[in-house]
Amino acid sequence: MFIAIFNIVAPVFILAGVGYTWVILGFEFRIEFVTRFATSLAIPCLIFVSLMQAEINPNILGKFIGAVFMTYLLLGGLAFVFVKSFRLQPRTYLMPLISGNTGNLGLPLCLFAFGDLGLSYGILIFAGTSLVAFTVGIWVVAGGGSFKRLLQEPLVAATCLGLLFMWQGWHTPVFLTNALSLIGQMGIPMMLITLGVAISRLEVTEVLRAVFLSLSKIAMGVFSACFIIWLFDLDPMAASVLILQFSMPIAVTSYLLAEKYGAKAEAVAGLVVTSTALTIAILPMVLYFIL
């Protein structure tokens, strides 16, 4: 079991380590370009092809999407109560407690742990995370919604199109599928390397608070997932992916939103770094529990 978990976790942190080391050695890395390329082209291609080729029972699919929605609803409620109870500023701390790194950390783990079917489930959760970030997230941090921004996100279009193709049993021509697959295969390595680069440029502030909030975020995520699994009676594969994705550390997106809209970006940066570091210790236990 230890070897199996190591084989899942090691590639993730090796690639993140490549990005971290690259910056530490003083080499240039244009994070804005790479992030835009990955989120605008590579990851949408990965999402579309993975969903198109996924063999998920339509009844299970609808049930799983409902479970994801309810998990975010429950987690959001818990996070709101938590923020109010500890008198934290919602603009700064609410979204980090809700939005996990289900993309450049969660997707590789879903793939390595559960294969292509697990990746398909993980992509649906990642799409949900993005929807939350670009709607509720912007409304909380900036004080206003962004439905237009949501419609402009390529990953939203890719998710909707992929679900349509999967539902109808459609497939693109072989040559086009191969091309989209090649582009999509760049997405996960790019996201992991970029994660390492982003972490190398962030600073940890107020360590004890960051540790407490990071552990609280992970605990609330796992509790929410387990409760919804019991409520919806999900199958083992879907349940395992749900727990794994909702145990992810705080997303870098939370830092980017805080920086852009004037929340306490330094505090959020500390949470991102701390929660990601804690994941190294917690993730093997999560994988041992769900495998």
C-alpha cells in the first residue's frame, strides 16, 4: 500500500518541485503566459476529450453532479459559520476555505490514483470549483457577480460540450481527437510545474493562524464530502474522488482573486503555502483511507 501511495504522490510533487527549483535557480518563468495557455487551451482540451471518452452511466453522472453541487453548498455554509465564529474578514478568508486546488494538484492525483474514469469525475469537480470561483468567489472578494466572466471561461464551454458529447455518444473524428489529446496532455504537467513556481514566489505570514485555518479547511472539505456521500449513496469510485478532491489544499486562485480585488493577499498567500505543505503529510493518509 505504501508503494502504491508513493507512486501516486511522487510524480505530483516531483513536477511541482521542478517548477520550484527552476525559479530558485534564477531561470525565467512567465507564469502569466503559461497559466493562460494551460487554462485557455490545454486544460479545456483535456476536459473535453476526457469527458467525451468517459464511460459514465448517465444516471450516475446526474447523481454525481448533484452531489458535487450539494457538497459545495454544505462546505460554503460551514465556511461562512467558521468565518463569522472566529470574526475573520469574509472578503479575505471565506473563499480560501471553500476553494480547493482541484485543478493542478487534484486532477493529477485523480488520474494517478483512479485512472481515466477517476480523472473524468475529478474534472467535473474541478469545473465546479471554477464555477464557484468565478461567480461566488468574485462576488465575495470584489462585492459583485461576474456571470459574463463565467461565460467567457474556456473550461466552462469545454465542460458543457464534453458533457453533451458524452450524453449523446458523439465523438470527434480520429485525427481531431488525437490532436486535442496531444494538446490536453500538456495541461497537467504545465499546471504542476506552475504550482511549484507560484509557491516559490509566495511568503508565509502568521504561521500558527495559517496552520489552523489550513487544517480547518481540509477537515471541513472531507466532512462535507463524507456527509454527501452518505446522503447520496455514491458508488465507491465517485465517493473516493469526491473525498480526494475536497481534501485538496487552498487554491492559488484564491490568492489571485485577493490580489486583484484588494483583499489581504499576503494572508491568503500564507494559507496557500501552508495548506499545500500540510498536504504532503495528510495526503498519504487520505489515499490510504479511500484506496
